[in-house]
Amino acid sequence: MAKDSEIKALDQAKAYGFVEIEAGKPAKVPLDDYAAAIKERGLIAVGIHAGYDALAKDVNDVIATAKALGSTYIVCPWIPHPKEGLSIEQAHKVAADFNTWGKAIREAGLKFGWHPHGFEFAKSASGESPFEIIANETSPENLLFEMDVFWVFHAGQDPAALLEKYGSRWELMHVKDIRKGAVTHLSTGSAPPTDNVPVGTGQIDWPTVLSTAQKVGVKHYFIEDETPAPLQCIPASLKYLRALKL
């Protein structure tokens, strides 16, 4: 069943008209078979997501997976942290790890990125946030950013302002909207699935966000649907985005 679902997801992506996708190391399908299935469907696995622990365990294995899938980007989507949040001390360690892994990935001819999840924006007593520490202590050549607009907004940040502030370090974007009336300014990194809604029906000012993204040089955009009804919501998001005049 898992094998079928992994291949069916590729078929669904093609049916929606997507060309570029984000992938990962398949759970049940042999890696070479999965790479062939992506190619057969005319899809391009622009990047893969790789967990922090997987990168710490064997960054070269992650690089090999990305290369097997023809990917340019390796993105870390989550930083493990205690319930009380990511501490400043941990943020310094993360920055050092990201620099090390990013250098190895860059020397392998690929790009390393980080997908903040919202909790990294919580301010410490000193006024610094883990996000700021990681951004300031990593080299742009070793670490780029992938913005998940939902989580940035959920944490009380202005997505367009954040795009402007860090400019060309933003190369990837998850296009995802948040329900009108949903509580924001939370650095929890979690929200009910029902707070996810089709793009264009929520709180995000998409014309401003997407025009700013284009201006600063975001290169690849992905619809990440975490709504309770993705088969209904993805077509609605696509309809809105395809009609948007920027």
C-alpha cells in the first residue's frame, strides 16, 4: 500500500499539472525505481527534504539520495527541540551544523536550505530569536532559506517584510494559506489542520507576498496542502493562483 501511495502521489501531481515537485527518500519504493517514476511522468524533483537527524548521521547519504533523484536542493524542514522551544544555545549549535553540512553539500554541487517552522521566531530574554542567530551565523553560500508562508504568518511575522530583509537567501517557497480568524503570533510550530485553507481564501495577502518573492529572487514555489481535504483544496488553490495577475 505504501509503495502504491508513493507512486500514486506522483500520478496525482502530474494530473494537477505540476512539473516541479519536492521529494524525499522513498519509504517503500527502491530509490532508482522512484527516480525513474518521477522522470517517466515528466516531473522534476527540484529538491528533497532531509531530517536534521539524517543529516547528522550521514550527510553523504543524503547527498547521494538527492543526486539519484536529480535534485538541486536539500532542505532541512525541522529542527528537533524540547517542548519549551529552541534555546539560544541550541541555535548556535544548529548554525554550526548547518554551516558544516551546507559546505559539504555545496562542494558536492548542490544547495542546502532550511525551512523555518515558526517556533524559531520566539524572542529570547536578550531580544534575539533562534531564527536571527541561525541566519546571522550561517554563510549565505552554505545555507539558503525556504519560506513556508503559513508558518511565518502563524508566528506573527510579515512574510513580505521577511523576504525583503533576507533577500536572495530565499530561493524556495511553500505556498500555503491560513484560515481567516485563526490565532496567530504563536511560536509553537503547530496548528490544527483546519487552520489550513485553499490559497486565496485565508489571511495572506498573496499579491504582495508573491510579487515580493519574485523581486527578491525566489526560484521555486510549491503548494503544500495540509488541509483536511487536499483533493478538493489543491484545485481551488491552483484556480486562484493561475488567475492571479502579478
